[in-house]
Amino acid sequence: MRAMQRIFAASLLAASGVASGQALAATCQDPAGFEKWLGDIRREAAAQGISQQAINAGLAGVAYDQSVIRRDRGQRFFRQSFEQFAAKMVPPYRIQKGSSLLRQHAGLLARIEERFGVPGPILVAIWGLESDFGAARGNLPVLRSVATLAYDCRRSDLFREQLFAALKIIDRGDLTPGDMRGAWAGEIGQTQFMAANYLKYAVDFDGDGRRDLIRSVPDVLASTANYLRAHGWQRGGGWDPGSPNYAALREWNKSAVYAQTIGYFASRLAGSSSRASDDRRVGASASPAAR
């Protein structure tokens, strides 16, 4: 989980075009001014049409968190080769667990692929890499993390967007502030959506009237597929480097090593699923003779 957090935060840095040396040298806000700044955020949120109830609930008790800034400044991850990274992130137990989940959710994954065009092995691979299939989502208050990073001078605009999006998620009733706990950079749920992407791409696939990427596996996997489709995923295509679907995986995470690892994991899962299907067919044909 910590590795995934470092990857995502580093990919955000790459996307913003800020060199790490520049980021470390930046002159940041005085934490003493955080409360006044938060008052300005409250007024801006109201001007955006967010209800006062959601603003009060979301920002109650939010404080500046220096530990989030230390983690942001301490990123050191993109020095591994694909071989090193994939070996670490796709151990045998994840392949076994992922193969089991492919079978367990076969019907759900088929419905998702029918609607969004993204196959089950890709979704299960992302699920496994991002949160170990939901087991390691992070436990930091999302509002506190994104408010701290929005107040900080390094990527203020990016995280102000995340902060307002988090308040809008609360306002539309998908999650409560207490639900919104995640990784240090504010990632939410079982496939680690940033709040702005949650707001835009999350779908209610289980039909309960909420987009719940924390507890609802159908919502989690369908929302992940919706994101990929919106970023160019082509139904029926492969995901080798250079393909349109590989480009969609790079939109999920800017790291080439990470995108390659999703593809490698998915291919292992697809192969495992094919072998299991073959075994079932062989078993079915052999059983009459055995009897």
C-alpha cells in the first residue's frame, strides 16, 4: 500500500511538470495561516453551490497536517526497473487471490465488460495493485490530507480541486466525512480514486442510489472501467505497450513501469483463467469415463 501511495503521488508530480528539485526548494505557506485560509475555502465552496451542511460536515475539525507534507517531500520511488517492480508487486499470492476473485465475480465482471468494454483481468489487476483487493485502502482523513496539500504551495491548484470535489461527494450523498479515509495524498476507495475523478467517473453499479467506492465491489470495478473507457480504452483490444489500451493505462497512472505491471498482472490472470476453464472442460469430458 505504501508503495502505491508513493507511485501515485509521484505521478501527480510528473503530471504537473514540477521538477523534484524545484518542489523541494519551494517556499511554502506558514501553517499558522491555515485557519484563515480555511475560512476562504468555506466561502468559495458555498459560492460553488456546495451546501452549508456539507461544508460544515466536511471541514469540521480539519487541521494542517505536517506529516502529509513530509510524506509529499519524501517521495523516492521511480528508480526500479519493470522487472524489479513487477516481481515485488505481483507475488504468487496476488495471482492466486486475483484468479479466485475473477471466478467469484465472473458474472459481475461480464456485465461490466458488456457495458464498458474493459475485461475482468485488467480490473482485478488494478484492484490488486492499488489496495490488495480492498484490504489496504489507507486510514488517513481525506479532507485533512487534501486541505493540507491545497494550502501548501507546491500543487495548490491541483489539491484545491480535490478538496472541493471531496465536499461535493459528501453533498451528493455518496460518502460521509467519516467514510472518507484513504492514502496520504487523498486517494479514496478500493482502487484509489482521487476525489475529482471519483466525482466524475464513479458509477452506481449495484443500484443502491450511491456511488460507494469503499464498500461496494460492483461500484468499485465498474467505476474503474468507466475511467478507463473515458480515457480511450478500446473494447476487445490488447494492452501491450504502444497500443491504445496501454495508453489508457498510462492515464490511470503516468508511470510506465506501473502501466506495464498492470498489463503483466492482467495477462497472468487471463492465462490462469484460461487454464482453469480448460481444466473444467477436460474434467467434464473425463468424468463420464470415470463413472
